[in-house]
Amino acid sequence: MKVFLAGATGVVGRRLTVLLRQAGHEVAGTTRSEAKAAALQAIGAVPVLVDAYDADKLKLAVYAVQPDVIIHQLTDLPQAIDPKTLPAALEANARLRVTGTRNLIDAALTNRVKRVIAQSIAFAYAPGDPPLTEDHPIDPAQTGVIALERAVTQTPGIDGIVLRYGRFYGPGTWTETASGAGPLHVDAAAQAALLALTRGKPGIYNLAEDDGAVSSEKAKRELGFDPSFRIEA
């Protein structure tokens, strides 16, 4: 299968690229940096230099690849937490969820790519009794998450899958060990996207470890999700 992976140089994207190539899929991975293009080539992806905010170039990039599926792993977050700059970073990430996602969906529609898989979060739910399932409402304040999920799952002509990831931990993230409710190792997050490629049905999946915060039973049942999955060194 030919995959257009938006955000291929991110913490999940790099791992997912490796898993996709190991599974025999072709990967065209996006980056805004020429310096990172060589790193993508080294792990078996064809680099695509494009900015998700440039809607016209994004459509042309997807046209050049002619993918079977678009996987959206774009984020705009710093490498480390700085309380002084974190609010601005979260605002930038929310903007990417809104505008970047809309541009990807428009590129998919223009190029007749029906299948889109997108990264969301499992810690944006409104308060409720745990474990929270996919049917529980999202906190209305999470406008970026709501916009992303609506674009992916409610756009006519798109068979959209939303992966609500737990709180990332592991190499390259903000913490090496599980922290907070509903943690998820980045290796397991990448594998979940691989599983969704061939087993996922249009809709939403929670993906987190079993600490009682959110329920990942749907992903286990339909995708074969295993939160203990790790990529061998």
C-alpha cells in the first residue's frame, strides 16, 4: 500500500515509517526541513518537502504521490516543556489541528484519496466517570481536537479514522516513563496506526494503557491493539 505520511519526522512518525516499511508499504513522508529529508531516506521513506499550511502545494504533493491512504501525525510542539512558552506552543498545536487537518482533508478530496487516519488525544474528554469510552463527549474547550475529529470523521467522501492517543512517554517525548492518566508509549502509538491501516473501520479509537482512565477495549477488539508493544532496537 502507498502511504502519504504527514508528520513523518515526528516522534510517532519516525517509528511509524519504520513499521510501515517493515510491513512492505511504500511511504512518502512530509517534512518542512531539507535537513531532515536525508533522515527520512535513511529509514526508507521518500521525503516530501511541504508545509501543511500551504494548501495548494499540499494538494500537488499528494497528487505526485497518488497514495492509497493519508496518515496525519502532524504536531507543533517543542522538544521540552518550558512553562513560559508552553501556552503559545499549545495554541500553535491547536491551530495545526484546525488548519493543517483541513488542508490534508482538502488534498485528499482533490486527489480522490478516501482513507485518512489521524492522530488525536484521549485526554481531551469532558469530566466523567472512568473509564471513558469513545462515546464520551470531548471538552468543549478543546476546539482544535473537535475541529480535527469532525474534519476526519464527518467529511463526505472520506473514510476517516481518528486515533485518540494517551499521554505519550518514551524516547523523544517529554518523559521517559509513564506519567499522568492514560499513558501510552510512543512505540505502541506507532503500531496502532499501522494496525489501523489494514484493520481499522471508520470511526474513533482510544489507545492507552490500562490504568482505568480511558477504555481501549474497542481498539483491542477491532485492531488487535497491544499497549505493551515495543520496537526492537
